[in-house]
Amino acid sequence: MTIKIEHKIVDYGVIEDKAAVPEQPATEETASVETGAADAASNVVHMHEKVERPDFLLGSTYKVKTPLSEHALYVTINDIVLNRGTPHEKRRPFEVFINSKNMDHFQWIVALTRIISAVFRKGGDVTFLVEELRSVFDPRGGYFKKGGKYMPSLVAEIGDAIEHHLKNIGMIQADELEPHQKAHIEQKRKEYEAFATADSADDQPQASSDFPAGAQLCGKCQTKAMIQMDGCLTCLNCGESKCG
């Protein structure tokens, strides 16, 4: 049907068909479900500096033995369990202690533990601490720990212990190789060891390393595990390859 407009248009608006979508009255059941969901979301406890320390904390202690000292360091990291017994339960680091018979580094170690503990209690993403600690270099030079991994300093060794702990509680995802990558690396290792044995009877793997004696330092995982095979440098630890 055509409607002729005989007057000047001065205003307009959109007419909604309210009858097509009737309003649903809020029932007690709907209101209780919405309230329960809101309460559940608000009751989730996240790590922050106002969370009080409980009387009991779960913890792990890591032994750090370096050639820089006659005595070992013992790094203890205690965790707090948030939202225990709920689907939101998670374990987060709360404090760190470092103890040793060697008192040479006592002052800066105490200061370091207090700062790290403060960062832990602040909450959020604390995994950046690992990279910051591991990037500290000793001007006197670093060392290779057991297994062939290079440590640029004692501080980096502490960062390595913290990284291991964060992987154990699930804050850092472990970079595990695929089964076919592991099989390829194992094959390369056997080929290299067979070639080295045939070339010289004296070329045996070093006792301080899990990798062949002729291995080079890998720039990715900082482990002395790079071998030259088929004209290509390949790491036997992390799978890094110069050939892509």
C-alpha cells in the first residue's frame, strides 16, 4: 500500500515490534544462578601482595654445586596453593631462601632472595625473572656444570634452579622434543660416536658431559652438545640445527 506524504518531514524514528520479542520475567531460579556465577568469579583468589602467608607452605630445595666455591648452595622455593579444592586451584611461588656454608656472598644473596620473594608475592607473570637472572655474566668467566650446560655466573645458576621449579609447578611449559625429533637426534649421536671411535680410539665422551667430547656450545640451550654431521651443526640436547 502506497502512502502519500503531504506534509514536510520534521522528525523520524524506528518503531520496534515489542510483541515479537516478549520480555522474560526474571525468576528466582535465574537470579540465583546469575548471582552464584558472579560470586564464584569474585571468590577466585589471585596472587597479590596482600595474600597472607599461611602457617604451612609446600617447598622444594635444589642443590647448586659450582666450581666457584668449595661448598654448595641450597635454593629453597616455597609455594602457596590458591583456591584449594576448587577448579581454580593453582600453585604459585611465594618465597625463596638460599643457604650455604660459604659466607663470601652472604649479603648480596640475602638481598637477592628478598627481592625475588617480593616479586613472587606481587603476583602476575613472574617467569621474566628466569631470563633476567640467566643473563647475568661473571667478569671472571663462567663454567660448565655437570651435563655440559654452560653457566655464565652463579646468579645464572640460581635462575636455572628457579626455571626448573617453575616448570615443575606448570608456570613454564617445558620445551620437549617430538618423538621423531628425539629419534633423529639419537641416530645422529650414534653415527657421530661411531665415526669418532673409528677415527681415534682416544676420542671418548668426557666424563663431565653427557655428550661427545668434540661437541661445541649451542647458542640456544647453552649446552656443549653441538656436533658436526653431514656438513651441518646439530645440537643433541635441544635439536637446534644450522640447516633449519
